Amino acid sequence: MKIFNLLGEEVTTLLKEEFEAGRHSVIWDGLNNAQNTVSSGVYFYSIKSGSFSAVKKMILIR
């Protein structure tokens, strides 16, 4: 699972490992790959699993 900004630049990678089938939740602490706090704004998260992939929008408010 990766987080991207409005410019399509990767902000951070939250998950790299695989999980068993089922329901899971992930909490983003609002930090980028350099461990700096990101600004409030619109971000996108990308999820890939096998042949499935999705990109969804989220809003971070500080």
C-alpha cells in the first residue's frame, strides 16, 4: 500500500508484506518516507493484491 500526493509523487509506503485473505485496517501517521510530517490536503492510496488493484482518494486534515 502506497500513498501519493496530487502530483502523483510517492509520499510513503505503508505496507510491503502480504496478508491472509480477510478484512484488515491500516493507520497512516501522516509522515512521509523521510519521517517528516506532511501537510493537510488530498492524497491517494494505492492497493494491489494479485490481479486486483485500486486507487482511492483521501483527505488529511491536521
